[in-house]
Amino acid sequence: MTPARVNRRDIRLASTEEKEEAYKLIDGLVDLDIPVSVKEHRSGFPAVAVDCGEVHILTDILSLEQWWAKKKKTG
């Protein structure tokens, strides 16, 4: 379970490449059966908090969904 107060790296304004690096890292942790949590951030849509192991980020759900669709399409 994630502690109530976690310092998340805010990547909402980062480049697409930087966001994809974070998403790939989390995807690799999930492949190792490390649980992932995605929750709406208190700042509101489209911000989401993603926690997986020692990785804690604040990102936007739109870029995360785009990456996921691309990942599913390319395998």
C-alpha cells in the first residue's frame, strides 16, 4: 500500500519521450508482478497519480492512454 504522503515526480509537462520512458519503466515493474495504482489526482482531470514499487509519478491520463493504445497495437 502506498503511504499517504508520497513525493511524485510531475511529468505532466514533460516531453512525450520522457513520459514514455516512465511508462515503460512502470510496465517493466508490472511484468515483475509489482502492483500498480492509478488514481485521479486531487488537482482534477486529466491528472493521475501512478504508483508502482518505488516509482511515483504525476502524469496526465490522456498521454498514458495514448501510450497504452500504441503499446497494444505494436505488441
